[in-house]
Amino acid sequence: MDFAHQVDESWFEGVATVGLTSGASVPEVLVQEVLTLLAEYGYENIEEVETAKEDILFSLPKELRAALKNDENTGRQLGGRGAKPTR
């Protein structure tokens, strides 16, 4: 799913425990929105279980990298590699 509002409350009828998993490519904001929604449905006791430590970074698509390369100031504002620190 792409948005928390896509969760259907009927999925939880008769369910006592819910598990939520996500991977490195899932935005943290989506995970938090789903957890908030689950709390609204009565699933408030959260136990975080980490099964794997992920430190994967995803590159921007080549079209965006090319656009940033063409506009050096924008790249610096985004804090990408090679960006000069602001003072």
C-alpha cells in the first residue's frame, strides 16, 4: 500500500493482534501514519521487533541526478554528496 488511508478497518474484525512490517524503501512517515491509524482502531500496545538492521540508501533516479548536476546550487541545498557546508 502507498497511503495509510488505504487500510480497511474491516480487515481487523475479530483480530486481537496485528503485525506490521516494512523494508528500507518504505518511508518512515508511512509507517508512523499506519501505526497512528492502528491506534485509532484500538491497537495501542506497540512492541517493536527488529529482525534485521538495514542501512541501505537509495539513489535518486538518473534523470533527477542529471537535473541536479545541471543546477549546482540546488544540489548544495539538498545536501547531496559534494555539497559544501553552509555557515
